[in-house]
Amino acid sequence: MERNKKKAIVLAVIVMIGFVLGRLAVRAFLNMLLGGTLFGGNIL
Amino acid sequence: MSKRQRIIPVWLGILVFLVAFIAGAVSKFAIQPSWAKEYSAKWSDEIGTLTTDLPYGEGDEQKFDLYLPKDNSREAYGLAVYLHAGGFTSGDKSDDRDMLAWLCKKGYVAAGINYTLARDLGGVSSNGASVYTQSNEIKAAIPEVIKAAAAAGYPIDKMTIAGGSAGHALAMIYSYRDAKEAPVPVVFTFGAVGPSCFYREDWDCYGMTGEDEQSYQITMAMFSAMLGELIPIERVKDGSYLEMMKPISAMEWITPDAPPTVVAYGTYDRVQSFKASLRLKAALEKNGVDFRYFEMPHSGHGLQNDSRIQKQWIMAIDKYLDKYMPL
């Protein structure tokens, strides 16, 4: 049970990091084409 | 190390990360702010009648789409024209169908107008198309749009003209340069990220600002292409190119009679000059025009990073439409 809980937490953290980095990557790409800042304004 | 591997195998961690990364990237396009739905519509016969590709000239691209609202009982209608983006070299009136559908749903006769696209902006276009010829096409199209609406039973008594980027530039030229010759009063103009003037010191995004031969050459090539006429390099050097650029410099035509205006620009715009928009703002202020200017301080040409201010901008457009184009 404890092991499964740890597994779920680790997976959730990986999902969150991947999701945030995916959005940031698109923002960085659009900024490169159109201009803009990587942080500030919209949350992601 | 062995303990971590026992909890999550490395391959599973990588796979989950990749799936989440792709989902995050897709979500950037797929998830729109909830408020955006209020200012956009999917076209359907419930909204009205759409007639596409009505000609206003002999050219292949000289066509417009006419959106007529369901209610045809009114004595007169406001016309809302929206001009497409695309750097003067690409794009199509169908790109703005959701915006035009929204305007039609509000009760306006709406129109998307195509114009002859320039083949490139690296020199005078091989097909002769330029911002100047495009602005004249729009000027020629408006009376035809109004005639077509009247013929369909929708007489027009006032209009607004708007657009995005290149379309915004053309909308501003019509509003400030040509409105006095319009068949009906131009009571409002709106849009985003359209270039309004061509002071080369503003155009650092294309490397025009230096006092060297390369900067002069870039200025000459790009501005000549936009104007559709070769600007001698001497005129770039002595600054008199600005007189030549006046026909396509909307800002230069602003007078106290200019229509109310709502615009938005991104501070970090890499496609057109943000600094030029500050001259537009100053000209509107100086002439006492009723206007709203929205600066998106984290965005570029796509206004992509400032959703909160984008909402304020579209709400201002809606408010100005209600004020100057009452139904």
C-alpha cells in the first residue's frame, strides 16, 4: 500500500512537470516567432 | 538509485513525462479562456445567411463574403467589415469566420474582404500588389459590399472596419485616410497589431535603425515593397521617404474627425514595430479621438501571453460597438 502511494506521488509529480514544461515549450516557441516573455502575464 | 528504480521504472517515468509534455503542449492550443467563447461564434444557418465569393473587381482575389443576420425586419443595419491577417502576402477572408459570425450574431451585416496578396515583401512584388494597392482595393470594395447588402434587403447606414495585423493596417488606412469618401459614415474602427506608420528608427525588429548601408538597404527593400514603388536610397538617408510612405501610414491621416478607435499591441512584437503603435497612440490623443489603447506587456505579435488584458480589449470593442453601432 505504502509502495503504491509513493508510486502514485512520483507519477503525479512527473505528470505535472511534463505538463508545465510542455506548455512552456510552446510559449517559448511562439515567443521566438512572435515575440514575448517566457514568464508573466498568463500563468503558463 | 536502486530504490528509486524499484518505485518507478525509468522507462515508465520517461513515457509518462513524454505523454504529459505532449498533453501540455496540445493544451496550449486546445484550451481557450472561458470568456473567449462569448466573443466568437461558429457559423450556422441559425445566425443568418452567408454568401461567399461575391466579386468587387476583375481580379481573382477581389472577392468578399457577406454575412446577413437572420432578422431582416430593420430599416437600416450597421456594417462590420473584418480584414484578414497574413503579412500582406497570405491569408484569406475565411480565416476570420468565427469573428464575422460573432459580429453577424450581434445583429450586424458582416463582411470579410479579400485583397490581392503581394508575392513577397523583399522588393517590389512581381504581381504589383502592395499595401498601397491593397488599401485601394478595400476602398473600392466597400461600396460594392454596401450595394450587395442593400440588394439583399439590408440597407446600410453606418459601418465599422477592423482587422488583425495586415488587415488591421488596411482597416486603419480606410478609417483615417478614406473614411471621408465612404458611402456611409465610418463610426468606429478596431483591431490589433497593425502597423500604422513607418519611421525606420521604430523598426528595430528588422534591423532598419542603424546609420549604415545595410540598414538603409533593408529599409529601402521592405518599405518599397509595402509602398509598391521603389524608394531611392537617398530618400531613406535624408528621411524624406516618410512623405512617400504617407499613403500607407494610417497614423499620418488622423485628424479630430477620425472615428473612435480600439487597438491592442504587444510590447515584444517581432513582426511589426511596437514603437510605431506609440506614435499611433500619441496621434489619437493629440487629436482628441475617443480611443482605447491596450498594451500587452508580456506578448508579441500574437498577443499570446496576456489573456487578462485581451479580455479587457475585446470587452472594450464590444462596448464601443454598442455605443457607436447600436442595434
